[in-house]
Amino acid sequence: MSFAFKRILRDTPFIILLAAILVISVLAYKAGESIKTPPYGYTCEASGEDAERLCEEFDAAGFVRCESLEELRNEIGAAHLDCGIIIDESFTERVKSGELEGALTLVTSPETLLPELCRLQTVSVITAIYAPHVTYDSMNGHADYDTVRKTYDEMLSEGALFTFDLADSDGIMTVDHTRSINLFKGSLAILIFISAWIGCCRPAYIHACDMKKRLTFRGACAHVMLPEILIRVLMIMAIAALTCILAGQSVLIPVTLIYAIIAAVTGIIAVMILPDSWLIIVTVFVMILSLGLCPIFTDLAELIPVLGSIRKVLIPYLMWGIVL
């Protein structure tokens, strides 16, 4: 074992891979904190008091106003906006009649990241306009509309209506780190996969093949290959656990360790059945597919559901699939 450990320490490419797991994954997490989703936009084709109030509410919610539908579509196409809302010209009449279907239209693109969040924010915005009409109708003439509207205006100005904050089960305020976590998971998963297949199982198998001249192949696997793989896997697991700690994601340590073991086991199978050149090709192919199909940058399965089934066979996707 000591001989194998000394040999591993002289394996410069493997040591570089271990350093890459630590450095790249932590930097990926930090990068996710600085990446901001483009804002949402809207354009208003309606007129009237309710339409003006809705525009004010959209402005207050951080939506960017566009003067025309063409401008909105161009801004979304240029990725300056994530997606947008079109306020139909009949919006005021629809609100008063209670028939809101078709009053607003969501405009997205293939690059849209969070359309559902845009819908939720839009619903919260329109509630401020639509709620007085609902309340007035439910009172069956026991109060006039102007009084109801004035009450809602006062409550809105005082912040007495709806406010939403993200908090954990203990009531402690939290920040959405989904993008950072996905970047971290993605980089960690791909680098561990490469380290397990190319940096761990491949050199150990090659060394065993060289040693079979003095030992039987079974003996070389038992006394050379497996001990060396064990040491390399333990080193990968130690670096991966340290990476999770440094990124503040200690909760991912169990998942990461299980994933590293699975990656090593599949790596052993791969080196035993694939020629060396094909092993490298398959590794690169899986890495590229994982970058595109795993929910690292965006979840393409929301656009093309079949991709959600295809990525299940990718080993790096286990970082999202392992549930403890």
C-alpha cells in the first residue's frame, strides 16, 4: 500500500485533477453568487386608471417597461430581459368584469430561465389591482367601490397587504442560492467523474496490465489495481468533502461521497470492457453531454422533456439524483 501511495503522489496529472476539484468547484459556487438573472419586462397596450396603476405596480416590482411589443421582443431576444408580460388593451374592462383570461400574455424565449417565477410575480402584482374589484363584488352593495378602493390604497401604502420573504423551517431569513449550488454540483460532479475514470481507474488498470507479466492478471488486479484504486478514491473523497466544506455546502458531503464511490465502480467496469482510446472518448462525450443536459446553467428538460429521461443515464447527474 505504501508503494502504491508513493506512486500516486508522483502522478502529476492526478494531483492536478484533485486540485481542480477543489479550486474550480469553489470558484463555480462563488461565480453563481455574482450571476444575476436578467430582469423581467412588460409593455402596456391598455389605458385607464387601472392600467396606469398596474404599470406602477410592475415598476415597483422591478419589471422594465418597454414602449412597444416589438421593443419587448427585441430585448428578450437580445437576453437583456429574461421574459416579458403584455398587458392587453382590454385589461381594464376585463378586470371590472372579472374575466381575466387573456388579459396578460407571457413572452418567453428558449433562453428564458425562470418563467414560472415571472408568472408568480405577475400574479402578485395584478392582485393589487384586481383585489378591490373582488372585494367590492363580494360585499353585495354594502359599500361603494370608491370606499373599497381607497381602503386598499391605504393598506398598500402602509405595507399592510402581502409581503413574502424566504425563510427556513426555523423562521431564519434565507437567500436563494440555487444557481450557485447547481454550478457547484455540476463542476464537482464532472470533475469527480473525470478523476475517477481517467485519474483513478485508468492508471491503476494500466499498471495492473504491466504487472501481469510477473503476476497473473487476476493477481495483478487483486494486489495492484484494486489497492491503488482504493487509495485514489479515498483521496478523491477527502478532497471532495473538503471542497463542500469550503463552499459552505457540508450538507452535500454524504451525497458527494456516495457519488464518488459510484463513479469509481463504474470506472472499474469501463476500463475492463473499453479499449483505452474508447475510454477517453466516452469520458469526454459524457462530460460534454453533462454540461448541456444536467441542470447546471439552466434546466433544458423544461423546454424539451425528453432530455430529462436522457440525462438519467449520465453518471454526473447522480449528484442531483441521489436522495438521502
